[in-house]
Amino acid sequence: MHYIKPMPNLPLKAEAILPQRKRLGFLLTLAMLLFAGNVAATELSSALQQHIAAELQQYLKQLQLNSTAQPDISLTLPAAITNASCSQLSVSRRQQHTPPLGRINYTLKCTAPQRWQSRAVAQIRLYLPLVVASRTLQRDEIISADMLSLADIELSTLRHDPELQPEPLLGMTVKRRINAGEPLHRAMLQLVYLVEKGSRVKLLVQGQGFEVSTEATALADGQLGERIRVENLTSGKIVEAVVSGKNTVVTGHK
């Protein structure tokens, strides 16, 4: 009788051991694939960043502002397109009429070399010097230059159009309390003429060391600091004067 000697139990291996040369080739190929994926993702991010930068330039152009401020743009791309490449990419978003600020969803469409569509999320921050209240402003106060200053404000925090220059706001009246440091906008203010056309005004004639007060008739509406023409009721002469207060204008120099 013949006995068959049993083979010893050998452990099963889940993967084959590649020869050294093939193993190095495999690792090199894997590294190249990973690098290609990073390059593709970088190209997509760069294309989207360029699109956003163009949108921001158009927005600043609408504000008639030539600013060199650099935006802070953070992008989130889906993992599914990190290895995708595209030679013909279009970028769009739904609300094209709104400023490209804050958190925005973009649609990416590729037509070559392969067709695919995906989405990306951008967080866009842009700081600009805007008009703010230099102190707390109370209702019915008339805006003067010392009440306003400029401060860098992140635009996506605004719910209104930014005010970039203080001059257009001078002479307007405060409609509600405005806290110190708060950005101003037109809805907070109302246009009130301190001098109305045809009204009687006090005309202060100033000279070297003297001031004479007389009455005049306003020939135009005027805001604080605005130069208007008035008719001196005493002499009948028409002179230019600066609106200095309610129904008060001043001409000459101290």
C-alpha cells in the first residue's frame, strides 16, 4: 500500500509579488497618473479663477472704480473631476446680474476632449474702502464731512450698493440712527435742500474781521456746502454764496 505524504499547509497570498523591475514601473505609472490628476485639477481651478476675476473686473467697472484690490477666492471642486482634463471649458452661474461675491455655485461644462458637466463652489471676498460713519449719527442730522470716513469693508457683507465717495452724501439728512463704523447707503439718508428756490434766506457777507447779515432770495435749491446764486434784497445785486445751514448762505472771506 502506498501512502501519499500530505503537503504542509501553505498560507494563501492575496496578491502576487511583482518582479523588482515591473514593480518600479508600476509605481512610476501610478505616480504619473496622480500627477496628471493634480495638473488637471490645477488647470480647472485656474480657469475658474480667471473667470471669476473677469466677473469682478466687470463689476468694478460698473461701479466706475479702478481698483487694484486683490480678491480672496477659495474654490471647492468635486472629487469626480479632479482627474478630468478639458480643452474647451465654459463657466456659468444662475444669477449673472448679481455681484460675484460671497458663496457662489458655478456650472462647469466641458465639450472636448470629452463631454462632461459638473459644479464648483467659490467663496469670493473683496475688500474696498467704503464710506462709514465716523461716529454715531442720529436721526435728522445733516451729513457733514467730519461725520464720514473710509474703512476697508468686505463687499459680500453688504445688502446694498457700496458708497465709495463721501462727497455725494454731504448735505443729506439721516433717516435713522447709524452706528459708528457702519457703512452708509442711500436708503439711510434722504435728500433735503437746506435752501429752496424762491425762499428768503439769511445772507452772511464776510470780510477781513467783520461779518454783515442781510436778507436775500434764493435763485436755486441748495444743499449743505453747495454754491448757489442769491439776490441781495438790500442792494438788488445777484451774488454767489455757499449754503451753510437751514436758509443760511455765506459769501466773501473771513
